[in-house]
Amino acid sequence: GAVRLVSRESRVRGAELVTVDVMLEGLSGLRGVQLAMDALGPDGAALELVDLTVDEDRADYVFGGGRAVSAVNRQGGRLVAAAIDGAVESGESAYLGTFVFAGPGMSGPIRMSLRAGDTMFRSAPGVAIDVASASESIVYGE
């Protein structure tokens, strides 16, 4: 399986918000996930995390077909979600969660990536699933 970071905006001006959906492709046996993301502005400084959510009402939500739980830790910048009834197949593209950052207030690329030590995919408690992670760089204009 693989993870994609999909920005809802292709360009922002000034301090407009940057909203990024985390999508999962082609993974079977998923029971739980923890995600954390970092975003760096053109000057290399970390962007402020404004919000993070798990939209359980989305039709493409990875755990939408059964009972699931989710939670966010805004202070730690992490979100978690887990299936209660058993593992799921992610299929072609499944939604995991959304991160919202404050824009950098300057033009240039913003680099976003999942935080390796705080991002985990599980098939059972203590059983990790290897997932390829893609970082994304987006150019924003002022």
C-alpha cells in the first residue's frame, strides 16, 4: 500500500490555510492508523498546525463500512482511527484524515511529509504494516 498527501489548494496567498487530505491506496488488513504530519515553508520553518480532523462521514473514509473510532490530539499533532469489527481493504483510494496548516506568508514551495516516528499502520495490536509514504511539495504564490 501507499500513502498520498493531497492538497485541496494548488496555490495560497499570504497566510491562507493549507488543507491536506491523507489518502491510502491498495492496502489490505488495516485495523488501525496513527498519523502525524509536518509542513515546512519556503524558508525551511515549520508551518503552524491549525487543525486536524477525521471526517467519518466521507464516502471514501477507510473505516466507513463498519464500526470505527477516531480521535485527534491537537497539541501533539496526531490523529488516530481504528476499525472495531475487523480489518479493512483500502481499495484504490481511501481517506484517512485531514491536516490544516497556516500558510507561510511568502512564495515558494511548501514541503509536507508524514512524521515517521509518529505515523503507524497496524493490522493488529503491535503488528505493523509497511506502507510507502510520499511527501509532497507544492508551490504557493503570494
